[in-house]
Amino acid sequence: MHVLDTARLRLRTLTLDDAGIYLQVMNTPLFHRWIGDRQIRTEAQAREALAVGPLTMQSMRGYSLYLVERKRDDAVIGMCGLIKRETLQDVDLGYAYLPDYAGQGYATEAAAGVLAHARRLGLRRVVAITSPGNDASDAVLRKVGMRFEKILKLTAEDKGTQLFAIEFGPARDA
């Protein structure tokens, strides 16, 4: 299902047919370094992860991670969307891209679109988490208006996770 368009990108809900790209994104070196190794190694595991993760969240909450496609050639470049994690009080902006599309402004463009979508959904606050040292991700969050709030520990083993946030004012009548 189509969710939103930006100048260069189209975002849509994920489906089980996206298991191949999901598998690729989850196994990039940067995903493992900054987000973590989810131990998803096969398309069957990717389908299962999609089913219990993004597809269930979309069905239950009306939002989730979205597939990001480049409009000019329909290239699938990654994922960006909204996630409700048990470890965070607020809805979280999350994203991950294939390495070939890094450094071209796509993450910032998609994140800005997803934040506008969050506001249309009626969310008043959205957060994002990054690992200390992930300067590229920190820059994306700052460009879309999020501000650093604090370091928190999501698990007992967590050495520290940075929390960014943005709060939306009252929705304006169109």
C-alpha cells in the first residue's frame, strides 16, 4: 500500500514479497555495526521477521517500517518508518539503507516525509535512537528537526544509546 511520496522517493508498506530486500538491508555491515545483527540469514527467516514485526505492527497500529523506492528508476534503496518499541515510551523513527544509496540525501528526505506522516497520524512526539559515534545518523536526525535529549540504557548490557526527539505543535486545519 502506498504511504507517501517525497520529491525523489516513494514509500509503501512492506509485504512478504519484500523478504529479499529485507534480508539484504538487515545484513549490511553498517546495519550490523550501528543497529545490530538480528541473525536473519535466509529469505524464510526474513519473511518470518517481516510477518511478526513490520506487518503485524502495520496491522495493529496503522504504521510501521516502509519500503523506500527511488521514483526515477523504481530502485529499492532501503526502509524508513515508525516503530513502537517496548523499550521506548514514544513512537520511534527508524531507517536503514543499502550501502549504494548512502550519502545522497535519501535518508534525510525519507525521514522528513515520515515525520510529516506521523504528524498527520496525530502523533505529538516522535523519538529516534542512535549508537554513540553514528555521526551520519545523528546528522540526518538533526536535519529533520530532531534534537538530542539524553543517553539512555535500553538493556542491562547497553553501554548507552542516544535519544533524539521532535514534538509537533497542534495540528493546523487545512
